[in-house]
Amino acid sequence: MAALTIATGTGNWFSALALGVTLLKCLLIPTYHSTDFEVHRNWLAITHSLPISQWYYEATSEWTLDYPPFFAWFEYILSHVAKYFDQEMLNVHNLNYSSSRTLLFQRFSVIFMDVLFVYAVHECCKCIDGKKVGKELTEKPKFILSVLLLWNFGLLIVDHIHFQYNGFLFGLMLLSIARLFQKRHMEGAFLFAVLLHFKHIYLYVAPAYGVYLLRSYCFTANKPDGSIRWKSFSFVRVISLGLVVFVVSALSLGPFLALNQLPQVFSRLFPFKRGLCHAYWAPNFWALYNALDKVLSVIGLKLKFLDPNNIPKASMTSGLVQQFQHTVLPSVTPLATLICTLIAILPSIFCLWLKPQGPRGFLRCLTLCALSSFMFGWHVHEKAILLAILPMRKEKPLFNWMETFYLLGLGPLEVCCEFVFPFTSWKVKYPFIPLLLTSVYCAVGITYAWFKLYVSILIDPPIGKTKKQ
């Protein structure tokens, strides 16, 4: 099994991992796909058959274009390849159109674009040191990192079953992280700026990038203990970073500014009318908040404190994307979630500035920003957890006994929700129970992980100091 030999520097094992996961993706081509398959087909049709002035106004389908302009241009380029597979998929009025050629094109387009993700993982592996065993330097840490990233089952499910292009986008993010580790700051900044104009969800981690680049790149002579000399502040580097952001933003938004369409573009990018939670609650703080409100409403009905005629039936658990009002607890607004998110992010940002840990500290801060936005953001999709999971640093021991026990509890939970509950009399009267139990159980684990990660970053000493053993 020479391909899996990890004690040499040949890199054959990386090629084997990449090829193996690509073959698995090919096997997943005929599997189920979600409505996002139709979403991206519709975006292909919009960008191919309509002028740019209509891209962010077109509303024949409910799946309107709601990604930033770079992604729209990405769909436009793909559409000129798609026309050789099946021209009918590019008709805006062919709603829910599907054919074997359409399926093959869209599936293979995701697999092909994952080449960038593979390259980014390879670059990330260069940023971590091998582990010395005896007189040999083993590449085991790099092998583990490659497996965790290339074979991430969450990403496989979301992209190659559910159907999206997250691998390509995460490739841009990982490559920008790798460039910062390699002290190629301008390249890292450029790649991240481009990424923001492909998918604006990465705004959540922008504070980590901004503070780190200001701290490590714009101050040219940091002291060994991590403190900074204000005299070493480089305005030239600040201006250079600003120019990178300006040029990328101008290329992306400039055409729509010229058409006087920026307000329309932003209204598509930030649709606050979708409600606090997605149809399937992301396991975050708001899942716990919703569950508490549901429990209090049930208790209130039992004790006759609430009027049953004033409570919408399963309003929060109907599986629909919609706005709703809480029954007992105060209803949550987009502004409230923004404030909660900022409060959750600020300690990690201050730590990155005051207690620098180099690229390692940046990566922790980035993970906390992503996890905090997942915990407290507005209308969070459950798949957004990948934004925190993929860049997260793995340390040993991986799990303690309590964490292992918690993870093992997911098995019985799913058995009860998927196989036992459907055969009970509660299915009709309490249809929300499986969703509530799954979201709340997972929310407890993610809240614990968020808290534990925060503790680790707060107690770590600054550069130049060590913990007492």
C-alpha cells in the first residue's frame, strides 16, 4: 500500500486521497438532490439568457439570484459549457427542468471545481510541520489534516448529494489562510476579498482577517513578546490592503453601480423576511430559545394561562421558511441577532489584537467568528457549521469521555426520531418533536464546543510567555 505510506515525503498518499474522494463523488452522481439543484439550474438560465441589467430583478422562479456578482459571473461562464449538454436547461421558463444531461453537467461541474479545494488542502498541508519519530520525519499530521478536509462527509453531503458549490468556495478560503500562514499577506487578502464577492456568508469571518492583517502586516516591527510599536505602523501597507479591497469590490459591484442597481442587489443578498430560523433549525442558540418558548407555551396551555386560539399551530416547526412570532418569550429581530453576534465575536477579536499567537491565533479567531455567527446569526442554515468545522484546528485528545458519551447519544436519538416516533400517536398531535429534539440535542453540543474553544483562547498566554506546568 505504497500510496498510503505516510512516513515519506513523496506525497503519493495525498494523490491517492484526492483520487479516492473524486471517485466517491462520481459514485454519488445519481443520488438524491435537493431544491438547490433547481436553484443553480435557474441561475444558469438567468445569467445565460438575460442581460446583466435583469439578473437581480428576474423573479419567474421563486429561486431568485441571491449570491454576489462574482458567483453570478461564475454561473454565466458555466452556462456557456452547459449549452453543449442540454440547451433546454438554460430556458428561464423551464421551471424544475431536469434531464440526464443536465444532471451530469451540474454534478460534474461541482466535481471539476473541487480541483481548487484539493489544491488549497495541499497548500494548507505545507503549513504544518511533520512529526519526528526516531530519526525519521513522519507526515502523519499532514495525512490526518488531508483526510479531515478532503474526506469531510459534511461537505460531501452538502455538495455532492444536497448540491452546492461549497468545495470551490472553501478552497478559496483555505488557500487564503494558507497564504497568510506563508506570510504572503497581500495574496491572502486578495483571495479573501474575491471570496466575499462569491458568497457573502464569509463576512462572518471578515473581522478576523481585518484585525490579523492590521496586526501582523501593517505593523512591521512587532516586539518578541507580541506587543507593538506604533512608530512601526505602515500607512503604505494599509493603503495597499485598501486598494486590494477597493479594486475587487469595483470589479464586482461596479457594473451594477453604473446601472444604479446596488440597492436591488443588496436587497437580494440580505433577505431579512425569511425569518429567524431556517425550515430545519440550525442547532444554535435560537434552537434552544425556540424550544424553551415551545415548552413554556405547552405549560401555559396546560395551566390555562394562554388562549389556544391565539397560538398558531406549529408556527416555528412547520418545516417552512417564514416569519413567526414567539408565543411566550420576546420575538427576535434581525438587529437583535446582529448585536448578539457582535457581542459573541468581540472577545476573540480583542484576544487576537492583545494576545497575538501568529497564524495559529488567527485561525482560532476565525473559527470563533464563524462559530459565533452560527450560534447567534439570523436565518442560519444548518450547513453553515462547515464554515467553522473546516478551518478548525484538531488537537489531542480528540474527545474526552463526556464528549464521547454525548456523540454516542446521537445514535439512539436518530433511531427514536426516524424509526420509533413515526409509529406513535404523537405524530399527528406533536409533529414538531423530531425537529425539536434533534436541533436541541445538537445545539447543546455545539454550545459546549463554542464555550470550550473560547476558554482555550482566553487562557492561552501571549507569544513569548509560557503556561505554568
